[in-house]
Amino acid sequence: MSDAAALVFRPATRAGPSAVLALPADEERAGDPAAIEVTEAFERAFAAVEQDPRNELPVPSGAGTGTVVGRLQATYIPGPGKGGAERAPVEAVRIRADRRGGGLGRSLRERAVARARARGWASGRHSD
């Protein structure tokens, strides 16, 4: 069983923003969410993403524990290219340092691609 198989994938919620912030790209060890200061700027940005149906911030968490171990942001962008299909850039993929190497990042990206396809995403690397 892969590392990702024992996880629950859900949207990030305002109940745990410090856990989302505790996943910087360059961390060398797992961050302690309790030690993270959630700033007003982060709160505004998180609220904007949470309220925008064109943005998703899924987080995998430990089944039974609820501990956030990763995140990414997918933004759906409408455009006139490819018959009006949405584009779906994925960014800010972060995996907690002590959970890297088990396929979690790949699983998170694959789930983002599946969600985008369900919305009618136009795959490919060509711009409009």
C-alpha cells in the first residue's frame, strides 16, 4: 500500500490554516502548526481562495488523525482557446518533510488532474 493510500483528501478549511502554512517548500523537518503565526494577509488570501469556486486547495490528512501532510492549489481559468475550455494550473504543491518519497505529491497532482478533467479541462501545453 502506498503512503497516499492511508490518507483522506479534503478541501482545506479555515479551522486549520496554520497546518497549511506549516508546509513551506524548503523545510528540512516537519513544521509545528502550533508555532505558526497566521497573519491577517494569510487570512484574507485563504478566505478569497475558499470562497472562489475557481480555486481549490485540497489537503491530504492522516486517516483517523486529521494531521495535514500536504497541499496544492488548483485554479481554473476560463479562456477562448481550445473551444472555451478551462485551463487548470497547479501550484504550491507541498508535502510535509517527514512524508516525502512515498508518492503523496504524485497522488495529490493526479487527483487535481482528475478534478480538472471532470470540469472539462483542456489538457496540453499550448497557450491560446
